Amino acid sequence: MRQRRPEAASGRRIEPLATLPLFHKLAGRKVVLVGGSEGALWKAELLAATGAEVAVFAREGAELFAALAAAPPAGTVVVHARGWEAEDLAGAALAIGDIEDADEIEAFVAAARRAGAPVNIVDKPDFCDFSFGTLVNRSPLIVAISTDGAAPVFGQAIRTRIETLLPATLKAWAQAAKDWRPAVQARELPFALRRAFWELFTARAMSESGRLPEEADRAELFASLERIEAAPGRGRVSLVGAGPGDAELLTLKAIRALQSADIILYDDLVSPGVLELARREAKRMMVGKTGYGPSVKQSDINALIVSLAGQGKHVVRLKGGDPGIFGRAGEEIEACRVAGLPVTIVPGISAAQGAAATLGVSLTHRDHARRLQFVTGHARSGELPEDLDWRAMADPAATTVIYMARATLAGFRDRALAAGLDPATPAVAIQSATRPDEQHLRATIATLPERIAELPRGGPVLVLVGHALGQAQAAASDEAQLRRA
């Protein structure tokens, strides 16, 4: 087996963006708005809510703005019952036009750009330097959603969904963060300690978001910060299950760990969709192992984890599936404990669970299985393990899941049949479970090893054996008959 060194990931951290979302500070700044429609009125109210000094120019419909000008939500609204002129744009932070005439649009855009003001023409994306997103308002917590003008109604539907997920009390937690920040900054802490405080704050806000923050929360959080300050330079390690590949199968706790990581050490089996959910600033390093291919030595991984966490970093060791199922987590946990580093384990959906879900079967169907057993298809040597309990492998009332079995399945079959396993026992090989390129190969345990080469090279292969899989075989047979009919 060729040795592989840990390597910094060189891939991009983000997919292409149609636009760059930015949040403008407009309090006390001039914004020019041209138009006299109901849409322009809403834009004026929205802009005034930021504290902007909104100058409205409306040849017609100026009366629509009277009530808003008299009592704006913040800032000021001054209405000019006339058309705009180029000099009106001097000093503007933004320029917005609700304009239909093509010549006037071009003139307004040109004048705004000469004045150095980013410009937006309502419902005319080709003339816009920026766009207005659909807002979820828990100010100072604000969520903006954009479809780049393609489908505003779709954006509104997403906003509605987010509104139902974010309690109204998050507004108070966001305000508490704003109020408490000066006290954190006054301590002049290094970045790692400041981040640790805000991670504690976030964990409390998200877990107790149904209530308002209290002074007791502030006291407890700052007491925790003092304890962290008393042990400087001590990092931590999170062993996180990335699941079998589908990013939607990640747990919320796994996502929180990825969002708080300083460094992510990940395997080849971790999908790009999972990494997309990680903190953008986190450094990423590939420490992968490939079956019978180049692999990073486990001792090197252990040393790297300890070294990085010893520098005060939050190291996330991201493993495909569940870290506790054939993920060598035990060796990494022991290395951290010897070094005195705290370790958190975040379980993940195992490949077996993901495969069973896509097959539509219960691995412990009460009519067919009394036991579920996970076994590895190869030992440290890469050969079939010699110490498997073959009587257990032959148990007709068990469902057996064999990890890393592509190269050793024939030997497994021969030993299990010799121990009494029924040759007609259903067996399924699943490659890349839960991923878009997932493939299934259904057979019996007697015939599957000779057919497993039908699966393309590359991609993890899992083998499930047991009478509980008869449902999957029957369903596949019915589907095939329907296709032939």
C-alpha cells in the first residue's frame, strides 16, 4: 500500500455566485429614490427603516409618501414633487429608480454612476448594480434571499419557510449579542478566545431560542470565558460523522461543529456537499485512505490532530459515515486523551443505514432478523479477518453488513457457506450509498462475489446479507417486470 501524506485541500470553497450579497450601512446617508408608485413607496419605507436620509423625486404620486414622510420608521423621508436632476444624485450612497421610460432609465443610470452611486432600476435587472433581496427581519439579525431576479415569488416562498424556523425571540438574542460585544472587545482577547465566547453564546441562543436572554445568561457566559482564559492555548477535537454522502443526512450538531472549525481533516469518502456546509475560513486538509490504494498512515493522522489542537485550534476530524463504525476513531480518541485534549464525538448516519433507506428495507424486520451485525471485510493486512465468528455469520436470523468487502467477498462467502449459511440468502452490494451515482447489485450470497466486478471501480462498496433483504429483491423483481411489460 503506497503511503500518502496529509495535504492541504486546493479545491474551491464555494460554487459560483450570481451576485455578491452585501449589507449596506445607510444610517445618516443620502439615498435617492425616483418614482411615485406603491412599489416606490415600499422601497422608501424599507430604506428609511435603515436610518437613511431618503430623497424621493416623484412627478406624479408624491401624495402617496405623505404619511411616511410624517412618521418614518427611522431616518428621514423628504419628498420632492418634481422630476429628478443630475445634481440631485450628488453624495448619494445608493440610487433607486422605479422608472418605465427607456430613455430616462439610461439617463438615470448614467447620472448615478457618474455620481459614484450604485444604482437599481426596479424590475429591470439588466440596469442594476445591486438588487433587493426578500427579507426575514429579526433585526439586528437579518436574512436576505435573492434569486437574482429570476423568480421573486420563489424567494418569497423560501422567506416564508425560514420565518417559520426562526423564532421571534432570536431578535432579542441578536440584540443581546450587539449589547454584550463591547465587553468582549474590551478584554482584548486573541481571536481564538473571542470565537470561543461567541460559540458558547450561539449554542445557548440556538438551544434556548424560545425564551428571551437574561442578565444571568450574560454572567454565565462571561464566567465561562474566564475559565477559558485560565487555560490558554488548549485546543479541542471533534470527531464528526459526515454520513454516507448525502449532505442532507448531516445532523445539526455536525453542522455546528463544521461551522466552528479552525481546521478540518477529512477523508476521501466525505462528499463536496458536506464540505460546502463548513465554515469558509476553516483550513481543510485531506488525510484520506483508499482501499488498497494510497493512504495516509493512521499514526501520522493522530500526530497531526494532536499537533494542531495543541496550538489552540478547534480540529474537526470529519469521517464518512459514523466515526465509531470502522472509522478508527478509537485510535484518535486515545491519542487525544494521552495529550490531554478534550474530544467530542458527533455521531453520523452510517453507510448501512443510508443503504437500507435507499433500498427501502428494515435491516431488523421482525419476521426475518433478530440481530444486526457490522463486520469489516479486511484486517490490518488487507486480507479477510481470521477472527470473525463464522457461526454468527451463518446465522439465518441475522442481517450482516460487510464494510470494505469488494476484494474479500469471495473468501467471506466461502467461509460463511462452510459454516452453514444458506447459499440462497439474499445479498445486495451498494456502491456510493445515498449519493447521486449510487448503484445496487442484487443477488444471493452464493453468486454475488462473482458479479461484484460489474460495479465500476472507485467509490465505497457495502454488502448487506440476510433474509430481511428479500423485500428489496422482490421489489426489484417487480420493477423489472413492470419495465418489461
